[in-house]
Amino acid sequence: MTDKNFIVGAILYPGYDLLDFNGPISFLGILKKYELDIKIITISQHGGNVESESQCSNLSNYSFDECPNFNVLLVPGGFGTRKEIDNSVLINFIDKWIPKVEYVLTVCTGSSLIAKTGHLDGKKATSNKRAFKWVTSHGLVSNPFVYL
């Protein structure tokens, strides 16, 4: 048991991978059975339903402009990262929140969105090996000590 409250801000964007989102959410939800105080909120650029790459949608509780504070950031991967990497609103939102949270969780190519902010410079990180050439071809690894 812990007295710590965890509020997970899970980001949704068009084309996110359903498993990259639902897998961690399912795991984090199970932790409630162990009396950990975990609340999960979903956040997207505009709020409302956001379609995954498999054409299933999840409901975003909040837009970027209206989301409450959270202390854990979750960024899923998916083919949508290929387009969203150039979405300055999304990248700026991630960039703004990383210094404010205690933990940053990412799955697969979600790490490319975090790398785009520069917050991975000098840190070790992982990504999908099949996406490595794409990630590095977009100049996202600006520091030789970032390993994706």
C-alpha cells in the first residue's frame, strides 16, 4: 500500500495503436486491486472520440486546453506517429508536461514523439526496431547518446 496518488494522463491522437494504449491502461487499472490510488484520464488535442489505426475509437475525457493536472504521462505508439510527429500542438503539449510529471511512459514509436521534444537527449530510450530508420531519418536523434 502507498499513500501516493497517481493520475495518469494518457494521450490519444489519430492513428494511435490500440494495443499500445489499452495494454498499459489495462495493467495500470489492475494495480487498483492492490489498493494503489490510480486514476486514468484520457487527453487529446480536441477531446471527444479519437480513432486508432485499427479504426476503433477511445473517448478522450479532456482536450489539451482543459485537462487537469496529472503526474504520469502515457504516450502510445502507432502508425499515427508518422503524421503526428509534425503536429506542433501535440509536440508542444508533450514538451510542456514532461517537466511537470513524475513518470513518463511510452510504448513503441510513442518514444519518437517524446524524442522530438528534446527531452530524450542524453538519455537511453527504446523504440520499435522496425521503426528505427524512420525515427533517425527525421532528425529526432540530435544527441549521439540517445538510443532508440
